[in-house]
Amino acid sequence: MTPLNPALFYFWAHGSIGKGYNPMDELDTPTFRTLIDRSDSVFIEFVSPNLDGSRELERDLNEYIKTGEMPIKLRECYDYQIESQGETGYDFFIANLIQRTQKRIVLEKTLSAPFNFNEENDRASRAFFERSFNQALEAKRIFLEMNEKYQVPREIDVAEQISALPETTLVIFGAGHPQLERIVSAQRPTEVHFPYYNYNNGFATHLGMKYRETGEVNIELFLRSNAEGMVRKGINEKFRRSISSRETDLLAHHYASVLTPDQIVRYKDYTVFCKTMLVGINFTDILESFLKKESITPVEEVLAGLRR
């Protein structure tokens, strides 16, 4: 029988947008904590090269939730995160939120893609700076096609995993997977939530979603996704940890939205010129100089407006 308890989807960036991004800025939110309180289980996006390892980690996390004691391998994982990152990952954050309750964690049971997502995405992104425009578009098309061949069957399988859970389930997944909720909604009630009000998905996410609809690379979204990445680099170098990841997202999205396609191409060409010809120049200097050249509101003023 189809379960009547809802699947509560929480779509977020899950730390995938690069250096300087703190995933806790999107996870440790009032919305998330409210959903945790409502749920009986938490389904976490989790691909792995070994499903037995996923099952073992899930078992150990739930043992820790139940008893407060960490099995040996889980302790090693915890210590490694502290040593290498200075903080624990979101799996431990969630486990600590629901510790000594009847709630449980369920990890996605999906094998990793047969390619390295980050490496292939970076390769396609570099083409924007290193090759002709048409070659860059083709490189992005190849990447999106390869990714879709993995993601579409994955989402169908993950939807079945979620639908098999009868209890009220909080599903934490990347914001680039809206189709997942649509598939699950045919089996049980669903709700969709985001970390913040008026949450903006990045243009790279919109580009992927549009490609799934049309099978073509949307040129405007392609340009704006690259602009977002360029601006983010400049903001990260300038502010580092003095602003939140949320503010970085909003600033990058703002400039990627207000720049015209022609300005984005000029920004790219200016970046390539500066990095090639000027020793020691950084992405912040390039961003600030370009905004001044184009008579566009500087970062500090936009940031001040966001903070009002």
C-alpha cells in the first residue's frame, strides 16, 4: 500500500560550489531544524563505489544516534574530518541533531558515476577560457549528456528507495534534482523546501535542467553560469570567511543576472588577458576593475544592500 506519510524534500547546494563554501550555511537553518523535528527518518544523498560500505556507514551512524557511542570505523571517520577539515561533515551534524531519539538516517544506495563528476565538470568549464566559443559549447554539451545518462536512471532508482520508506521522511538532496520530487510525488505526498526564502538555484543548475528538457545547451544560461563562477572566485578571494556562503551565492547570482551576454564575454576575455599578461593579479582585482570599466555597482555596495 502506498504510504500516506509525506516525503519532505530539502534541496540545497551541498557544498558543491567550490572553495570558500561552507555547507553549514545552507544546512544549519531554522527551516532544516523544523523539518528534522517533523521527520522520523532522514534520507541523505550518498553515492559510493561500494554499497556494502554505504550500508556499514548507515548502520554505524544509527548506532551512534541510538547509543551516543561511535563504532571504531565511525570514530576514525569523525577524527579524519576534524583533522583534515577542522570540522565534521553534515552526516555527523545530522546525527548529532537526532541523537538519542527514535529517528534514523537512511543513506542513498547508489553506485558512484563511472566518471569523476568534478574533474569532467572542471574540464568543460576550462574550455570556456581556453577554446573557441563553439568548442566550449560542445565541451559543455558532452559533459551534460554524459551526466544525464547517469543521473536519469539514478533518480528513478532513488525515488524507489524513498518511496519504500513508510514513515515521514526528510530527503536531503542537491538542488539540481527537482525531478526526483516529481517522481516520488506519484507514490506519496511530498513537500519541497529550500534553505532560505526566495532561494536562488545557480545558473549551472538551471543550465542542466534546461538541457534535460531540450537536449541542447542554452547559450544564455551557459554564459550566466560561467559568469557566476568567475564572480564567485573574485568574491571568495576578497572576503574569504568574512561573509557567509549565502551572501557569496547572492552576490554571484546578482552579477551573473545583471551582466548582459556581451558583457559576460568581455569579462571572460578580460580575465584571460589579465591572467596571461599581468603577473600576480588575482580574481578580485579583475572583478573590481571590470565592474568599474563597465560602470556596474561595486561589490561592497551590493553587499551592504543585502545586509540592510
